[in-house]
Amino acid sequence: MVRRLLGRLGLWLLVAAIVVFAVFPFYYAIVTSFRSGSELFTVAYLPDRLDFDNYAAVFRNQPFGRNILNSIAVAAVVVALSLFLGFTAAYALGRIRFRGRSPLLLACLAVSMFPHVAVLSGLFELIRTLGLYNTLPGLVLANLVLTLPFTVWMLTTFMRELPRELEEAALVDGATPWVILWRIFLPMMAPAAVTTGLLAFVVAWNEFLFALTFTLSNEMRTVPVAIALMSGATGYELPWGNIMAASVVVTVPIVLLVLVFQRRIVAGLTAGAVKG
Amino acid sequence: MSGPGRPEVRSAWLLLAPMLVVLALVAGWPLLRTVWFGFTDARLGGAGSFVGFDNYLANYDGEWFGVLADRLWWQSVRNTLWFTVVSVSIETVLGMVVALVLDAAFRGRGLVRAVILIPWAIPTVVSARMWNWMLHDQFGILNDALLRLGLISSPIAWTADPDTALWAVVIVDVWKTTPFMALLILAGLQMLPREIFEAARIDGAGPLTVFFRVTLPLIRQVVMVAMIFRALDALRVFDLIYVLTANSAATMSMSVYARLQLIDFQEAGIGSAAATLIFVVVSVLTVLYIALGRVRLGERPW
């Protein structure tokens, strides 16, 4: 009885430690974002005031609203393109037997895991040649390197789980693959598409290396670049209150997204990881 | 029915074509161009002429030049390998602990599982800046807490001191990616049939024996796959180090080195040679790991 109780206590202590470890930096960013000036030179463990000056300053001192819109636009277009291209490819890879299928899947895996800096100079040249340097379409193009291979891989995994009888009946009726794809598989794949799209959105929203390298002006930056390059008026002391306010602004929507779609995200992250 | 000219096969390639064209354009072609630039004296944004292996290693008047003769390159290789081994090891052990805790039945388990996703979802740049502030040498909360607890006698310049800078990077990386590790291992744990543990307990095995003799061997494959994906991610680390410690030599990773040459110094040839080397190093390490660890890369965890 005592042993059981002790075990239970230990478990709860561990759970508490895990939760504190996971949320503390975010909590501390919120506390800091409400403090300014010399208050920042003392450490506050608990929220001691509610002041939105830093939040106003973030939007006043740089085109942060524009940066947020840039990030949303780039991520949305990247997700839409990846899902469309990934869906047609996943149907071919998941439902049709042909030689070269496994090498193609492995190539997708390799592209999604290789170091992005390996394509940096080649992409730089491509984007300059196409006249897309310092534009959002240029960033969309670059982001596809990150999202497309894993979208293909994930949708293929989901596509394989659907029962074989689905297209057999349609094939007997003389339907073409194109019709089967859009009429039969698209509705069935909606949940998988939501999961994959969410993960692709997070990837594109967080992307930094390409956005840093392929944009030049404040107006074209995405949120991660804007936050990374945020500096003070003197360039000597960093405006920590502003930086934390900006961090909170872009993190709150993501945290809400995660809490709402928790099950889907976990399912996506672990899709196929524990099979085969 | 299964000849290569089957209409089904033709439509498969037709359906694949758009994706393959885009992937070739944004990944295949730029990779080939990067390798080519590595053999030229190109400056950023300009065409160069072929110089052979000069960007890698060259000897003029008894002096060595090129990436392979650059001490900073070798330091970045050491930093990256050290960071990868240390952070992935810690993440695996902590991830295992978190997974075992979340595998136990308790009220609010779903909520805790959602909460640990927060570090994973926060953009790397944002988490680097949050930790930059917490690790601040004068006003940081970590130094303040350690001083109050009497664990240190004077503030530590976490990100500026070469002795602690790489550890600071490890701390932030562990915070950010342990959830990923834990969720993958948890998914593996939940696939295991409960009867095995019942049987082991009836046979009188203690919890530690059960873990090392039963659980661990059964989830080995899942852990190995999770580790390789974390390791590949760690080997290409850029955002975290660039924001946390800028271009400091003490923490410079291979990716930071390549971008420094390529963009900041506008040395497209040298930078591309370094990028090509990174690609080769990562490929070789991956093949070795898969071969030595006998990992089956069936499906991909994200």
C-alpha cells in the first residue's frame, strides 16, 4: 500500500517536472514581454505587471504585421502546392505497382533528410535567374524542398492503408486512374491531408535558412528572420522586451493549433514509425 | 497483365511527373549546381571558371589553401559531431523517460501529451531567442536561480564562454526535440502487447529487469530509427546556432561555416565546396549507421 502510494507520488513528481520543463521558457517569455526599461535588469519569477507597450513597439518599429502576412502567405501556398503534387504522386506510389517505386520513395526520404545548405548556392542561382530574389514566390519555391518530399512520403503511407477493394470496383466500371484519384481517394484522404498539411505548415512557418538568404528588405522577411534580426536602437543593447513580445505573438497561434490538433499531429509525427 | 507497357504503369508515371519535375527543379538541379560551383572560382551571383580541387585543397608556394586546410572548417566538423552525439544521446535517454511516464495511466495524460508538443512547435529561431534571454549572463533567470540556490558563486556567460557555449546549444536542442523523441518511443511502447509485461511480472521480474530484458529489446528498432532522424537533423543544425551564438567559432557548425563562406564572404566556390563536403559526410555517416545498426528503413517517422 505504502509502496503503491510512493510510486504514485513519484509518477506525479515526474509529470510535474516534464510539464514545467516544457512550458517554462514560453511562460517566462510572456512574463518578460510585459516588462520594460530597467525592470528587465531584475529577474521576475512571477508576472508582476500587465503592460502592452512592448507589443505596440514591435509593430511600430518594424513592418511586423507585414512579416506575419508574408509567413502566412508563403506557408499557405507551400502547403497547397505540396498537398496537390504530393497527392497525385502518392496515389501512383501507394496504389499502383511498377518498377522504380521503392527507389523513388527512398529518393524522397533522402531529399527530406539531406543538409539544406547543400542546395543553397544552386538555389540562390536559380532564384536569381528566375528573377525571384527578395520575393515571396522565391521563398515558396525554396520551401518546397522541405515540404514536398515528406508530404509525398506521408500521403503514400496513408494511401496504402486504404482497402484494395476501393479502386477495384471502380476499375471494373471502367473508371480511369484520374477519376478514381479525385472521386474516390480525395474524400477518403481528407483526414490524412489535414494531418500532413498541418505538419507542412509548421515546417514552412519555422523555415529560417532560405528566408534569411533569399530576402533582403524588411518588407519581404518572414517572421523567423524578422525575430532573429531584431536589434535595438543603438545596436548595443538588445530590446529583450520587444523580442519576447514578438516571440509570444507568433507562438500563441502555434500553441493553440497544437492543443486543438494534438491527436492529428501525434498521429502524423509517428505515422508509420512503428510499423513494418 | 504486368508488362511495362500496362496502361496503369503509364498513368503512374504521368501522375508522378509534376512532383518529379518540381523536385528536380528545386532539389536535384541546385544540388548539381552546388557541386559544380565547388570546382570553380565563382563569386556569389557570378559565373566562375573551373579550378579543379583548389577549393578543397591546393598548395601554392608551399602553403596550403582550401576548405580542408582551414582550421575553422575542422573546428566546425568537431563541433557538429560533438553536438550531434551529445544532444542525441541525452534526447534519447530523456525521451525514453518521458515516454515511459506517458505510457503509465494517469488523469490528464492527454493534456500532458499536448503540452510537451509546445517546444516542438515553437519556431527554432523563437526558442533560441527565448533561451538567449534565459541564459543572459547578467539578467538571465538561469544564472539568478543557480546563484540563489548557491550552486554557482558567480554568473556564467553561457553563450559567450567557449567552454559552455556548445553546452548552451545542447540544452536548447534537448528542450526543443526531446518531445519528438518521446512521442516516437511512446508510439512504439503502445504497440507492444500488454500480456508480455503481465507474464514477466508473474515470473517475478522487477521493473528494471522488465525494462532492460523485455521493453528495450522490443522497441530497439523504433529507437534506432528515431535516433537516425534526430542525428540527421542535428548534423545539419543551422538556425539554433546562428541565432544563439551568431558566427562564434566555439559553436560553429558545418552548415554555419558553409553559409558564412557562401553569403557573408561571397565565396561561392569555397562555400559550395564546403556544402558538398557536408553532403558527402552526412551520406557516408547515414549509410554506416544503417549498415552497422542493421536498421530497417521501412517507414518514415515525422
